[in-house]
Amino acid sequence: MRIVSGLVLGLLSVASAHAAPPHYRVNADFDPQGNLKADVTVTLTEAMPEKSFLLSRRFALQPMQLPSGVTVTTEPAEKPVEELTRYTFHFAKPTAAPVKLRFLYTGQINTKHDSNAAALRPEGFELFIDHMWIPIGADIQTRFTVDADIEGLAPDLVVVAQGDVKRTKTGVRIRRDFIDIDLPMVAMQGLQRAEAHGVEFFGRDLSTRLSGFYVKHAEGAARYFEAMFGPLPRKVRMAQVWRKSGLGYARTAYTVLSEGGRSGEDVPEVNPARYVAHEVGHAWWMLASPLSEDFWLVESAAEYMSMRYVEATFGAGEIARNIASKVDGSKDAGPVMGHGRPNRIQLYGKGPLILWELDKRIGRPAMDRLMIAMAHEPVHTTPIFLKHLTAIAGADQATWFETAMRT
Ligand SMILES: [Zn+2]
């Protein structure tokens, strides 16, 4: 009996150690009006009873040719954005052999659910997960490698994307051998390129104060965080786009910023510094589920690290101003944890303030050991954070922290 269970355990661990991540083969073809023709094959190698994907309802999907032993059920879904369809694939026999799911669909790339960042604008494309234009794991945590051929890009569009990017006359080939939850891309007219330590920066005017500050502080923050967490695994490609919305976001080795309302002769240097340090911070802080209360380990942690960079670079006065505005903004924030995904104020205001307070309570050397231990974890959850906090600073500090986050 003991021998048998030992064997079973041994086999299981071998199987999971060898499971390759999901792989996406994406063929996408755009016409000048933004009509998309897509052919996406998702290859799954990990054995599982079922797997769900989300795709925007604005796309018309052709009936799928499913591999034998695979069935699909569909239902409408309104989260994390509206007007989605959830496709759940059921596998009769969970198998470690690759299963290929092919999605063929057409539809308009622009949507009203675009976080005020339209996918297609007069200057070109900005594509990311909010547009739900390829099937995305319904947990929003399914990380995949990707080979993409995207056609229908005018010759004057400069493409910024992850991995190996080859512009062709009519499109782009993207080969990404590292995993991420998204296939983000900026393809816009007139982007110029600048390079510094840790960053490749793209913007339409590299001579503005804002562009200069972004490049300077992307490099500064990369060096500051590297001294704590070790080398950035990959240079961060950073695209500065122009739209009214100030929305910015980070993926692995990729960040999009906006000029939106920020550029000008009088922009104070600390603003773009704080902002870009937050986005560079995501190189180490992006491994918690965006659908769960643990999401503070993405946004509050990146914001706390940005506060550290501001303090180190601009001094005590600047960080005191930043803390005062966060205190003022999060007066009525409510608990960060205990109700699913925290809201904006909880993520960017109250969460970072509690981390800052923890830093004061346990002392900077212990706080650094905690953040370094956490940054090296492959998955970020609150229990893992509390485990490290208990080991480093004791159970009382862990209880204080959890209570503060839940109050
Ligand atoms: Zn962020």
C-alpha cells in the first residue's frame, strides 16, 4: 500500500513538473475600419477536467471543431468587463496529451467597454486585455506563450509588443517565449525610440519634459528595485500613447503610459517619476489574481515600492506630501480585504499606507527582507505574505497587518 501511494505521488509530481504552459497561435487580420478576422488556436498540455475562456460577445464565432472527448458549454458573462461569452470546455478524460482548441471569429475591434482607451484610433492600435479580443482564461490568470501574425497594419505604424517583434510590410510577427495573461500591442504612427538601462521607451516626441522624466525615472526605478530584488529579467518596453484617459498598465516587460493631461512645460518631475516607478515595480509585483482580494499584492505593493523610490530620490518632504494626499483620499475607503477584489482607493491609497505603516512598525531592514522574500515567490497570495511576515517579524505583526487590511 505504501509503495503504491508513493508511486502515484511520484508520477503526479513528474507530470506537473513537465506540463508546458498553454500556447496561443494567433492569426489576426484587420481591415482599415477595424473589422477583425481571427483564427486562434489554444494548445493545452496540462491535464484538467475543464477549462473556461472569455471572449467579447461582439465577435461572431464559427461553430468549433472540437477534438474527440471534448465538449463545450457557453454562457453570457459580465465580468471583469461587460458583454462577454464564457466558453467552458469539458474533457471526458483529463489527459496530459496536448489538446488544441481552435476559435475562428469575426467582428469589430472597437467596443464601448474599452476603459476609455479605444482599440483603434486615428493614430493606430492600442490592444490589451480589456478589449477581450482573443480568448482569455476566465480566471484572468492563465499565462501563455504566443506566436502571433497580425495583418492589416499600415506601413507607417510602429509596433511595440512583448518578445521578438518583426515588422513586415503589411503586419507584424510576434514570438513570445515567456508567459503572460495578455497579448498587448501598440501600433501607432510617429513613435520614436529611446533606450536606457532597463528600458526601451517609445513616444511621439522624445524632447518633451514628460518623455525625459519617464526615461530618466524608468531607469532610476529599475536600478533602485534591482538593488533589492535582483536584475530585471527583461528590458521593459514602454509606450507613451496619447489619449484623454490617463490609464496606464503593465505586463511582463511591457508598459503603456499616457500623455493624457500630464505633458506640459510645468509638469513637476515627481509625478511622472512616481507613476513610472509604479509601472516598473510591476516587474516584480503582478502575480496575484486580479479577481480576488489578493490583488492588493499587485497594485498596493507596486504603489508602496513607488513610494520607496520617491522617498529615496526626492526626499522626506515629497513622500510626506504623497502620504498626506493618500490619507486624505482614503478617509472613507473601507476594508482593503474581505469583499473580493479591492476598489481603486483601497488598492492605490489605503493598501500602500498600511504597507508604509508596517514598514515603520517592523523597521526598514525587516520590511526589505519581507518584500524580497515575497518578490521571489512564484505565486502571490495573502497567506504566503503573512507566512513570510510571521517568520520575519513575528505573529503579532502579522495579526496587526491582517486586521488593518480587514478593518
Ligand atoms: Zn499598477
